[in-house]
Amino acid sequence: MFENLTDRFENIVKKIKSKGRLSEEDIDSILRDIRIALLEADVALAVVQEFVANVRQRCLEIEVSKSLTPAQQVIKYVNEELTAILGGEQLKISYASKPPTVILLAGLQGSGKTTTAAKLGRWFKQQGRHPLLVGADLARPAAVEQLRVLGSEIGVAVFSEPTDPVSVARRGLEEAARVGRDVVIVDTAGRLSIDQALMDEVRRVSVAVQPHYTFLVIDAMTGQDAVNTAKAFHDTLELDGIILTKVDGDARGGAALSVKQVVGRPIAFVTTGEKINEIETFYPERMSSRILGMGDVLSLIEKAEAEVDQQMSAKAMDRLKSGRFTLDDFYGQIQQMKKMGPLQSLVSMLPGMPKEVRNANIDDADITRIEAIITSMTLEEREEPHIINGSRRSRIAKGSGTAVTDVNNLLKQFSEMQKLFKSSGLMNQFMNSSPRRAKKKSKSGKSKR
């Protein structure tokens, strides 16, 4: 998400940094570049105008700072204004004093509501909650069955019945109280476009369940149509927040940068892929940092904390430190890394990554190829890679459906990695950058993004 906008803003930031002092003409030129970049990202015109006006006003009132040059202050203002139009502060979920906390999902057909309901169910479960998914989308064939399959995958119960959406939603609340569920997520029906029947149905469901949070699920790839959809639903339901789906496929990001300003409601979550774990809490400040090419270390750390088996990683680190890190250990680390999502999205969170690396087509198929090669080896070969001679390499290549050169490359890269990590300085640096250490430093203020 925001790949195009990030590229443009990186060039703008370089332009600003190249100047010691900024004249009014320099500021006008910079703001013109920003305006074009935002419009090309499909940001609503009114939002662009307000953003540029706010940055201009602040730039013309730049005060002398002991710690920041005028150019640095302009970057700071741009970052702060980007954060503001993205929502300012993260939307924090408050739970009902008398459970269950009710979440109502609304949106058009195809926006990803049902999958998002399951992703939210998993997210709440990770927060220590006991959610219940309620399938009130009775209009789309197999919607309830899809929810049941996803619910089974994440270990979250699903309630539905073949009556009517309002009855299902109401009975879902009763079921949650009966079995002791403290969060209820209601999946409602959508349409291909907004119509009165859709609005009437979702309004009646809302009246029946009295949700604590009403989230509109919208497809980020629809651009300004997403903003128009949000306005229409907000007029009917009084939304509490937005969930943007398919942001991994939206290189422009105009919907995310427009919806808060136009609708007046924050983005609560974004989904970043098709996998059930690919949902993130939306942090405006962190997203602004990503847009400006500054990375997002905190989100990367949280992904690692949530998805990686810390005990397994600790054992692997101990083996690496002792010089006994094997291909089996390497394979285990690959499995842990895959839980965190596509490699491309992880790279985008790293600060200071060159544009060429960040925008490179990082193919997860390469990881699949490595896995196939390792699993085609015997246990002895994984433990002692140096015994893999020519005939063994041919057998491994045939068994993994790869070429001998692929096997050779993997063994060479693994050998080089082992040599690098035997250096004590590199090892200490690696160990000190572990998720728990980094998180601890960020909390204490000793480490800054």
C-alpha cells in the first residue's frame, strides 16, 4: 500500500533535505509537488487542499529550533499533517462492562466482510477474548458456510440459522450470553451497490443488536468510490470506524488518506492479504512514517511477538551462537517468518530500505523452493550439509523439482550465513535486535524509530 505515494514523497523529502534554508518560493515548489503526489494517489481534492493549506501555514510560521533545521521542520510538519488526515490517534477498543461487546460489520458485496469477520475473531481471541461469529448474511449463497469453515480454522464458534437476518442477529446475542462469549461479531449481507433494501436490512439488524462498534468494511482498491460508500453508510448507521481490506493490492492509498477527513471516522483495522492472520490495527502515526519512507519498526516487532514461537526462536538462536545452526533450524526459522506475512510487506516496514529493494518483486515462491530443497534432504544431510556431494545434490534437486544449481546456491548461501554469524560482533548485534529486546527498548525510550 502507498508504494507510489512513498516513492513520490521520498523524492520530495530529498529535495527538502538538499536545502539548508527554505525560501517562500522553495515552500511553494515543495507544496506543489506534494499536491500532485496526493492527487495522483487518488486522494479526495478537498482533503488535498486542506492538507496543503495546513502545511503551508505552518511552514510560513517556522520558528527557529535548536534541534531542527528549517528543512527538517517542514518534514516534521508534513509527517504530523499526514498523521492527522489518517486519523490522528489509533482507535482503541473498549469492552462493555456487561458482556458481550457487539461488533457489527457492514459493507458492499465483495468488500471482504465475511473473511474480515473471521480475521477479527482471531484478533480478539489473541487479545484474550472469547468471540462468537454470527452469520447474518443470508442473501449470499454459502456465506454462512464460508464463515463456519473460517471459524473452524481459527477455533471460534459460529452461530446462524435459516430464518431472517434480524432474528439471527438477535438470537446470536442470546447464544453468546448462554455460552459465555464476551465479544460478538455480526456479519451482515451486502449488495453490489448501495440500495434501499440493503440499508433497511442493516439498519434493522443494528437496532436489534445495539452494537458497541459499527465498522464499515470497504475495499481499498475502489479508491474514491470507497469514500462515497462510507458517506452513504455513515448517514444510515453512524459508523464508529472503517476497516480497509485488500490494502496490499492498492499502490495509491487514496481511500485511506481520504476517508477520515470526509466521513469523520477513523480507520480501525486494515487487512493486508488473504491469510486469516493478515489483519493489523491501524496506527496513523506509523502509516505516515511508512509513507515518508521511514519504515515501521514497531509494527514489525508486534508481528514477530504475535506470530513467532519465541521458545523455538530462542533455541535456534542458542544453536546459532554455539555454531550448531543446521538446515533444520533454518527451515524452522523460515516457517516462523512465513507466519508474519508476505516478505514484501515485511520489507516495507524496515526503515532506510532503498526504493529499489522496497519495490523489488520479492517472490514468496523463492521461499517455497528453499523449503522443497531442505525437505528433500535426509536428516543427516540437514545436520551435516558438508556431506552433500554431487550425487546427493542431483537426488535432492530431482526430489524437490528444482535444478542442481538451486541446491548449490542454497548450500553456498547457508554456508556463508553460518560464517557471518560466527563473528561475535554480528551475533551480538543480531541478538540485541530480537523482538522482545527491541520492544523493551522502545518502551523505555532508549531506542527511537
